[in-house]
Amino acid sequence: MPLGSPPPAAAGWLPDAANQGWIYGDRVGPAQAGLPVSAFYAAQHRHSDRAVWQARLAAGEIYCNGELLCQDLPLALGDRLAWHRPPWIEAAVPASWAVVFDDGDLLVIAKPAGLPVLPAGGWLEHTALRLLERRHGSDPGGVPRPVHRLGRFTSGLLVCARRPATRAWLSARLRESTAAADGPLRPAPPSDPARCRKLYRALLVPGVLALAPGSSQAITVPIGRRPHPQLGRIWCAADGSEPGDLSARSTLTLLERSPTADLVEVAIASGRPHQIRIHCAALGAPLLGDPLYGPGGLAAPDARPGDGGYRLQAWRLELELPGGQGLALEAPQPLQLDRSSIQSYPAGRCHSPSHSPLRSATEPRAGSHSSGTSPAPRS
């Protein structure tokens, strides 16, 4: 059993279990034409070197244009590759949640930390999507499917919808929220249902923010892909100098301080990858326990986006429904500080906590796991 796994029979958990494997498709572009198969895969999926891909070739796992490949031959432009990945063990995950809202079409749940939303990386069956499909397969209104993503270790409000038209509507609201971030940053009035407003809570390394409780700070650090030794390129804080750099806007409000963590609320006006983790780190105050993003917002070379240890919660959502009515929802129990640890101390003083007494109400009590090292399944 992997270190940190809960007992197989732990209530509310899916135990470690083998899946059915997956087929990953790729197509050879102009820059890859002429490369041997193993070199192509090693460049595309840097978690494995050429020797590993050659072993997969020898094991009969790779096909080209529908035919089994037996040799490490050069590829031609337009070749279609398929890696038939054998079944693997997916680690145990929390599998229970509270229903926050359900009108027969829209379903909003309080996702627990540790549960992936969609198939990706080492996760295929142990995801919120697969659990929803199993539990609601016979629903007359259809299966509720997630409208957006939350990181595996982000807990809180996950919006799902049964009707494709509702999913399209809500996706458009989320896209409009992100598009608005490209203009001047303007907080949306709480009474304006046409805007989608997303509020998160997080625990940060304490004593770094030069803010008084109740005060706010806007963060406009761009987010872009930069080289990473394990993954090739990874999202992190950027300077806007590269064509793919994205504008990103957040507003951070300090709620409370303690010697072991600062509790903040973050409103995001854009939906960039790992935005809250990167923006808080860019201020010099990373999420407490975040193994990937340290002060400055760059990515650690020995960590991956799916590694856990931090506390981040999607705790409030305001949006417009297809009928025009506004909806405001909150997670059942917002992330909070341990009341016994709260005390005042000067802003700007840095602390090095050895532990945190803090826990989200939706965080699973059993151990958590890092994500796998495979390329993302395509679903």
C-alpha cells in the first residue's frame, strides 16, 4: 500500500484499484518528422526517457497508423501514433461530498481535497466525473458533468450541469469573466447577476503580507509557460515578455493572522492555470505547504502541479442562471484558522511554521497522494 494511503475499507474513500488502461493518441507534426519513435515520445512526454519508450515499443504498446510498431523507425509527417498504456493502479481518493445545490439540472457539490475532477495524469477512474457518471447514470435528467476544473487538492464548490445547454451557458459565463480580466480590473457588484464572481480562501505562509486584516491588494502578475526539467514547460509567474504569456488578475484580502498561517480570501477575475497559487507566491507569500510554487511564483524543479500539501478552497460563487435569476452559493464550512491560534502580530514579519493546526471542513482526514507521472488522458 502506498505511503499515506487510507485503509482500503475507509468510509467515504475509493480504495487503491486497477483501471482498464488507456490509449493516448498523437500526430507527427513538421518539427517531429524524421525522428525515431522513441525520440518523438521522449520529447513529447518528458516523464520517460528514450530507453523507457524503446521498452514500450518492445512490449507491443505503440501503434502507428493502426499498425503495431516493432522497431524504433523514423516517423513521417502526419503519422498517427497510439500508445496503448496497460492498466495501472490508481491510488485511493475521497469519494463522498455534500450537495450544496440541485434543481434537477444544475448540481453544485462541495468537492473534497484529494479528488481529481477530470481524467488526467495518473487518474482515469478515480475522478469526480467518473463518480458522477456511476451515481447518476439512471437520472431522468441526465448525468451532471463538471462545467469547470478545480485542482485535485482544491476543495469546495464544483459546478456541474445535466443539460448540455446549461453547461454551455455556464461555460460562457466563465469565459466572459476571464475575458473581462484583459481590461481594467473592476470588482463586480454583488447584485450584478451577469458576472460570474469566484471567491476562494487559502492559507498562506504567515507574516509576509504587508496588509492589515480586512485590507486588500490587487495582483496583476502575468502567467506563462516556462521551462521545467520534468515536464518540459510549466505554468508559473511571468513577465509578459513571451507571446504565450497571459494577463491575470486577482484581488487578495487578508482575513486573519495566526503564528502558523495567514487566512486570505482571493477573488479571481480571470481563470488562468494555478492562478491563486502563482499569484500568492508572486507576492512572496506562497500557499502554506505548496511544494511547487515558492516565493516569486516560479516552479520548483523537483515538484509537479498535482503534488498536494496546501489548503485552498473554492468557497463562494455568484453567477447567472439560464433563466436570468442570480445564484449565490457558499461551501458548507469555509476554510478557517484554528481559533486557538489566532493572535495579532506585525505585518511583514516572516515566520517559519513547522506545522499547521488548520484544516478545511471538506478536507479528507485520511492521507493524500501525489498525482501520477503519465501524460494526461484525453477525454
